[in-house]
Amino acid sequence: MAETSTKAEYVVGVDLGGTKIYSGIFDNSLEYVGTAKVSTKAQRGTDAVIERIARCVQDAVDESDLSLKQLRGIGVGAPGAVDAEAGSVIFAPNLGWRDKPRHVVGIFVGTGIGGGLVLNGEPYRGANHTGGEIGHMVIDVDGPKCSCGNKGCFEALASRTAIFQQIKTAVKNGQKTLLTEMLGNDLEDLRSGDLRKAIRRGDKFVEKVVEEAAEYTGIAVANLVNLLNPEIVVLGGGVIEALADEMMAIIVEMARDCILSGTSKDVQIIASTLGDNAGITGGAVLAKRLTK
Ligand SMILES: [Zn+2]
């Protein structure tokens, strides 16, 4: 790579989440050189959020001691229907499988549940580029109502929003939990990490709620494995990151129980090692592919 620093040789990955916008600048070999984070403030509307994305990118550029003209592309991973394009490549680069045909399923459990599919080494997008809505697979037809209007979607059962909702409702109905001791009765500042703390301090109620979410996630993994026969399923997002020790073993066990014999028993089911950088890395990979 004999490129000089005056060339536009950097790409930007943006992880547009329901709570925060995170952007990262990556060099040609997809090593990240700088990042920035701002809150999303989705309630201010689309234009305001777009402005905040731009500011976040500018901050990351500044943080990296670069200028905007040194950027050649931006890839944005966003929640909702447009997730398919960016979400599908989020996890690929840390596998070192870039040159091989590969089948990968990514599941990201956060505010909602996002996902992406890489089939034959290519991001799968579907007819209208909205494929890979893993979070809206119906897991329990009698389950709670989902934001999409259906009942019992994976996201309505196992996302952070669903887990928090369940805990808050139970507390309102008199359930005792260490969480209220830690955070007060309204649980306003509840975070995924608090669930881990409560479980480690012996809170059986929180443990049960998280276990159930892990079981639903295991069922979702099994459905995807039975359908797609991937080599690997990667789980990431804030909930998995905060609760990997509590959830991964249950997810894997439940998935293995439900995966059909003979099809994909040797599938790897692992937690993402990219952590918070998964979204921005995916965006950068996308930007790199599109500007080749
Ligand atoms: Zn749904």
C-alpha cells in the first residue's frame, strides 16, 4: 500500500443506536485511529439526528488529527429496516475470514435486537434491502406486543427494552429486587450492568429474567441455524456485552438443544470480541467495500 497521507484513504463507520451515536475513523487496513460519541436524542427528530451524526463524525475526524478530505466513505449502521445493509457486515472483519466463502449470522441485543446475515461471503439484503430483521422473528405467538405490531417477536422478549420492561412491571406489582436498593424504586437509571451486579449479589429474580431472555435468544439462534446452516453465529450488543458470563452458556445450551441433529451441530456460537466497536467497524467495512 504505497499511498500518501494526502489521499483520501480513511473510512468512517457510524453506529447509530437508539441511545447513542458512535463513530470511528479507520485506516486502509481497518485499524481504527480515532472515535467519538454523542447521544442520539431521537426525540428531536430526523434532521436533528442527522446533524448529530455529522457532528459525531467531525469530532472523530478531529480526534484523529485528520481532515474531512482524507475520508473516502462513510458507512452507517442504523436501527430499523435500513439495518440490513450495514448490520450484515458488522462482525465479519474480526473473524479473519475475509478471503473465504463464509456464512455468518450476527445478532445484536441492545435497545432492540438487530442482526445481519453474510451468506457466501456477501451481506444478504433481500429483495428490498430490508432482510435480516432477526429481531422480528416471532418466537412466542402469545408473547408481549412488539413495537412493530406483531406479538412475541424476539425483540419483544429478549432486548434490553423488553428485559427492563419486565423488571419494572414486576417491581410495580411488588416484586422485591436488589435493583431498587441500588437505584431507587423507579429504576430510572437502570443499565444492563446493574443486572449483572444484582445477579452477582444473589438476586434470583433478576437472574431468572435474564435467564429467560437468554433462553429466547438460544431459540432464536437455533431457528437461524436450522434455516441457514451458518458456520458461525456471533452475538453482540450492550446486553450481551454486559451479561456475557450470565447469558452465553444458556444461549449455547438452549440453541444446541433446538438445533436439528445432523444439520449444523458443529456451528460456532460465540460472543463478539469487537464490543462497542462492532457497529463502527461494520460501517467502515461497508464504506471500504462501496468505495473500492
Ligand atoms: Zn416485532
